Amino acid sequence: MTAREGSLDAPTRHTIDWQDPAFTDPDRIDAELRRVFDICHGCRRCFNLCDSFPRLFDLIDEAPTGELDSVESKDFQPVIDACTLCDMCFMTKCPYVPPHEFDLDFPHLMLRVRHAEFRRGEVGMMDKKLADTDGNGKLGTTFSPLANWACKKDNGLTRPIMEKVAGIDRKAELPAFNPKSFVASAKASPVSINKAAPAAGRKAVLYATCFSNWNDAAIGEATRQVLAHNGVEVEVLHPACCGMPYMEQGDLAEVTKRAKQVAAALLPYVDKGYDVVAPVPSCALMMKFEWPLLCPDDADVKRLAQATRDASEYVMEIAKKEGLVEGMAAVNEPVTLHIACHARAQNMGAKAAEMLRLLPEAKVNVIERCSGHGGAWGVKKEFFEIGMKVGKPVIRNTAKHDPEGAGYIVSECPLAGMHIRQGVEESEGREAPPPQAAHPIQLIARAYGLGGAA
């Protein structure tokens, strides 16, 4: 029987056996890098995704033989460093992912390399500090006026120092800090439940996520208000970060620790009939997919994964099963929706687009392409300009759809939305202001006239 050229089957992923000594064995890693890179070289479907692939193809094309056999392994590092773990090659482009016999998973191979680097002590202290989003968030909210002043892009005093010490590009827009955590503000301001709503009786734990808890409480507040208005009893919790920033650095032991910690805190609610809702797709992706692969024998982590929904996914589940409360006002401004990579990687469909199409009279311009941000990767001096380059098609599309800057650029990934907005603002020849960056749920809150609205 002959092998098929590409797989027609749904992609599957293997568990990440990160505690097996073979996982970090340098010779085995190099052999796997060469096997995978050679397949990618012969295919090249991913040429227009992240910068990893152009770097790989240029590296091979400029080698003496024009083939991988004349490329030295030490020259692979720029290819590895450019991967943002967005999963788009695996989910949308590669025809050779498992169950195909080539068994190719580029992002998880990059993760394997980074874990080996982390185990060898090659991740610097400052990078580790940047990954501590909860620690940084607690500090930033405690001293938010000072922290927000220091982080402003136009601060000519602090940003050059930040660039030199922390490697954060002085040109990169950084998120502000909340005056206090979203969990604290939600506790201080209880929300009333609409018991007449069709979905009354539902209960959900809103996993605050680091970004909403420490940086933009309006996203969490909009989610809480929309759910409560639609009859959902909401509890807001943030036991710990999901670990995505640690995963980017290969610290899989810390990610696993966070998975178990969050599962222990949220499962008692699941046992009482609560669903779990995450408003940021990177966090939902970790909880639903990455954690079970890292902790394949942990029944609690698996149960939490089954109970977790992305915020847009959950709203659409209500819309289709019970129906949403009527009375949303029209949104007449231009709306560009960026479908975040980690929302796409959840393989749930474009739920944010479905949700925004419920808005009366809304004309939604949907973009399914990488913004180029990639978490902490996108603000580092080494990668900021590359991220802007990768995001140019999205930035141009957004600017064209809203030439006057009268509307919104919305993304479930708030860092992506901020990145796109900055790109539009700095577009050559543009005099109009950029559109306002927001989360899709904030437009639903606005249409209902609720708190947290954009």
C-alpha cells in the first residue's frame, strides 16, 4: 500500500514526555530537528507564517549544497528562536502532522529544544523574571501609577533603561496595570444575576487570567457582566497563571506545577456544576490542550480541560442552546476582528466572529492571520521589528477597513490587539488615529449597555 502525500485525518498530538531522559538528549534532538527540517524544506507550505520558516529555508538555500546536509546544527538556533508556539503550522498548514506517518509537530519540537535549553541553564534571569506574570502583576498593581508611567512608550527616561536591562524594545507598546486586581474589584462589586434570562441556572467560574487580573480588568468585567446579564451565576478566581509564559521558555516543570495548582482550586466548583470560562485564548488553550499533554496521567487536569470553555465559545454555546437575552443595541462603527492564533488552535471554529455577527447592523471584517506579537517574544528588542513585519498584512487590512480610526480592532488576544493598533498608528502616511483596541466580549457588553464595555 502506498503512503498518502498528505493526511486527510484530523490532527492528533502525542503526550509530551518531558520527564523521559531521551526528551532532552542532545543527539536525539539534533536527529529529530534534521528529520523535521528536511521535510519542511521539501514542502515549504509554511513560508508565510512566522519567521521560523523563512529563516530555515534561507539557511538551507544559502548552504553549499542547497540541502540540509551542508547546514551545521549550530546554525539552527535562529530558526528555533523565531518560533512563537502559535501552533498555526500544526493546525492550518502542515499536511504531515500525526496521524500521518511523517509524524511532524514543529511547535512541540521547538518546545522540546527549549526545555533542553532550560534544563542546561541557558535561560537568563531577566527572561525568567518576565515570565513571572503574577509576581510582576502584583508589583505593578501595587504601584500602578509609577509602573504605568515607567512603561509608557514615550518615556525617554525609563524605556531605554528597560531596553538595556530587560531587553524590552523601547518602541514596543506595553500593557498598563490595573489599580487593583480584577479578582479584588469583582469581589468589591457583586453583580446581579438576570434570573429571567433563558440561560438562568447556569454557573461559571471565570478564570481571571493574568492579563485581565493584573492589566485590563475591563475584559474580565465585560465577560462577567455579559454572562450575568444572560442568567449565569459567576465566580471570579485567579489561583495562578496558566504557565504559558513559562512554556515559551521551556520550563515545563513550572507549567505542570501551575496546571495542578489551578486544577485543585477550580475543580471543587466543577464538582458543584460550574463551567470554567477563560477570556484569553492562550490560557484556554493551555487548560484545554497543553496541560493534559504535559500531565497525561492526572485525572484532575483532564477533568478541568473538559469543563473549560473559551469566553466566545461559551457565549455561543448559550446562544445556540438556550438563547441570549434580547435588546442589544446596534454597533455602527467599523469593526475588524482578528482571530487570535491560540483561538484558532483550539479547533473550535471562529467563535468570536459568530458572536460579533449577533450584533445588530455590525459589519465585521474578519482576519485569520497572525498578528506577529507572540507574547513576551513580541516586545523583546531582538524580535519586535520582526513581529511588526509578520503582522504587516493584518495591520494593512485593519487600516484599510477603518481609514478614519472611528471603530475597533478587536482580538481575543489583548496583546495582539494592542500590537495591531500600534502598527496602524505608525503606518506610513496615516494621519487618522488608529481604531480602538478591544476584546470581542467588550462589544457585546457595549451593545447591552453593561460594565466593562469598549
